[in-house]
Amino acid sequence: MSRTNSITDFIEAGIRAETLRQKAIANNIANLQTPGYRRIDVKFKELLAKAMDSSGAVDFSKIEMELYHPKQTPIKSNGNDVNLESEVGEMVKNTLRHKAYIRLLNKKYRQIELAMNVK
């Protein structure tokens, strides 16, 4: 696998993770008042680190992102643990990461395009 493909694959995997995380955050906010609802998040960073620590080439398309219940937030009297302020903060951070990945991917494609147009 060439270095260019690795970088592009890494960026695309990040975009997929942030897209799934955005859906998870939206789902958490939608269930803000649902009794017994536990917030969900995406496990990607840990899986990515584990894949990159392994020897050999990393196939980013095979890294399966997981939805999980962090269970680190306080539970309200109705059994729900969603905090609107925290979710909005996570959404802002997630949006910034997603935009960064998109900008990196656009830059990479522009570099490839420039290289192909060299005369």
C-alpha cells in the first residue's frame, strides 16, 4: 500500500467515524427526556490506535467502528444520563474534526490533481 493511499484511507476512515459520531450525538439529544435512555458514543480512536500499533499495513476499511454506552455520566432520576450541554459541546468538537478531515482530503486530492497536470 502506497503512502498516498494510506493517508487518504486514514482521512476517509476519520470522516466515516465522525459521521457516525454525529448521528450518535443527534440520537442522544433526541432522547434527552426518554426515561432509562443511556447515551451512546462511537469507539473509533481506540480501534484505530490498536490497528496502527499492529505490524504490517493497516486496512482502514476493515476497522469497524462500534457504538457503545460510556456509562461515565451521572444518571438522572428517570434513569437517563444525557446532558444537553455536554452533547452540544461534543457536537461542536465533532463538527470541527469532521471539517478538518474534509479539508485534508480536499487538499490531498488537489495535490494529486496538480501532480497529474504537471507538463
